[in-house]
Amino acid sequence: MRFRRLVGAALIVTAASTSGCVAREVGRTPGRFITPERADREESLDPNDVSAEVAWRRIGEVDYDDFSIPLSSPDGRYLAVRSGAPPTWSAILAKPDARPTSVVSIEILRIEPDAVERVRTIRGPWLLGRGADARGFLIEEQRPDGTRRIGRVPWSGGEPTWLVDDEFVNAFATIGPDGTLAWSRRRVEESSFDLMVRRPDTPDWRLERRFERSWIDPVLADDGRTIFALRRGDGTVELGWSRLTDEARFRDGMITHPISIRTNERLVHAMLSPQVGIEASPPGGPPRIIFLHPDLQRLVEWSPERDLARPFPEDVIVASMLDEDRGIAATDDALLFVELAPSGGLPPASIRVAETLAIPRRSGIETDPILLLRPGSGRFEMLLARLRDAN
């Protein structure tokens, strides 16, 4: 079974190959506003300079729903894994015809140097959210009356706390280290989403939809001051970003860039589904977002401080960054050690370090800082790994 089958929405990239204020919109050719023309060739890291391989050891396994990417705590020590029946597309996309999800299990695990400790299992009609903080991870629940609420489940114990529970459809939530919450919201009878932000101890901020285009999948940067979000239209998608210094700056300073004019809801969902939680905007360097480009069919990294995105190697669909420029990335059939170019006009460099299918994540273990989730037959095999010199 191929890797894209096993990371859920990322499969769609292969299959598809078959009212508020906007301060400024950049009108370049869609798909090329932040991406350079394809380089003649991509580089491999010089074996004389870099000779590396991944050394790993198995620490356990866990069932999952054949779709949902697990959520990690920011320090990498905890993991939330959803098992049971996979969610329907209507529920995933928070569509008007979505129905309550069947009761499923979410396993909460603690990553230890020698094993995976099963902290507890919770059950409910829930989807995993898109983020986690030191206190817990986000879940979402579709209600019988058409509304949808957002909760946080503590890592160590206790019942969910419902952070957003009202008469609206609240979806696609993420949370920052300081407790800032960002999500999408619409009325039950409508189909387009506004963008919502809740800073600690302040009233909610709202950026209204415009021209029936939905604000979805917000990402909070590690600096605590920058927000990214996708704006989905009829066959189109844009990337927006703004600052969170105050409500007016957030609302009136949102800048959008076109990404694609030949996409659909599932392709847009796939842009950020592999890069959940801290992996969507990892620490190190300027505020940035990492997403799966629907036209290029590879990951790219973009920051407001750079004119052009920095592409990952061809066919990379998920990654975990080790620092500003280097990370572990995965294709359908290999793990790569990648080094992004200093600017978007240059190709990335990479070296194959393992011939295996796995989702890389940070582990929080100093001696083995990489967690590999190797999927197969509805189960993740869990491996702790480290890079080492191959010589």
C-alpha cells in the first residue's frame, strides 16, 4: 500500500492529477506568486560533506483510523491517535450536510526513551483538531442540530473543556503556545466561513468572508504575532497572512496571495493535513508556514520575510524540521534529510537516509529526537530515530 493512501488526505494530491477587509492582494499568476520556476535539477547533498543515515529502534505500535494524522504536544512527548471508523468527508470539511460522527477512541500516549506509555483512552463522537498546546489537544464535535463545537482534552487526565460551544459551526481549530485560539466559523444555514481569533483575556476577533470565499485552516506562527490562513473559493485557493498585534491589524492588514485556480475542497484540505500542530509553522527562523502545494505536488515553506517560497525536494509530502533550514522529510518510498536553499530561487538539497515509508515527527527525546510513524494495515509502528554519520 502506497504512502499517500496511508496519510489520508495526502492521497488526493495524486488522485487529482487525474465579508471583511483585505488590505492588499497580489495579482500574479496563480501558483507562481511565491514559487520560482522549476530548477533544471535538484541537488543531492555532497557525500564528501554529508554522509548520514537514520538509526531507529521500535518502541511500540498503535491502531489508527486509516486517515487521521496524530497530534503531538509541542515538546513531542505526548501523542493523540484517533482510531475507529474514519471520518466522512462531509465531517472533515464541515459541510452543511455533515452528521454527528460515530463514537471513536482516541489513545493518548507518552513517548519514553524505551517504550510508548499508554496514558489513557477517551471515547466520544469526535474528530481530532488541528493543534495542541502544553495543556492538551483539540477535538471537534458535530452536533445533531448542525452546530459544531471545539474542545481541548488534557494530556494527563480529565474531561474535555469546551472552548467554543455556541450556535455556530466552529471548525478547523488550532491553538498557540500562549493559548491563542484560531478557527473558522459559519452559521448553520450558510456554507462560507469567517476567520475567528481569541487572544487570552480579550473578546473574539472576526475577519468576515468575502465573495463567498471561506477562511479555513488557520496556522499560528511560533512568534505569537503572525497568523496564516487559506481562503477557499470556487476552484481557487489563496494564502493569507496577518499580524495579531491588535484586532484592527489582524482584520484590516490581511494580505492574500493566489495559490491555485484549478483546485477543489479536498485538494485544499490536503494542503495542511500532513502538517498539523507545530509542524505547520515550526520554530526556528522567521514566522513561516509549510504546506503541500496543490499544483507543485510537493511541500513548500513560505515566510512573509521572503519573496519566494522555498520548495522541498520533488514528491515530498510531509516533513518535520530540525532547525530553520534542515529537516526529515518523507516521500512515497523514502526518508530524506533535506536542506532548504537560502532563497526560493535555488533548489533544495537532500540525501536519502532510509528506504521506508514513515511520517516524521519530533519526539522530545534528546538522544533520539525523531519519532517515525510507520503506517500499515490500520496501525502505526512507532520508531525512535536519530541521524548518524554513515562513515
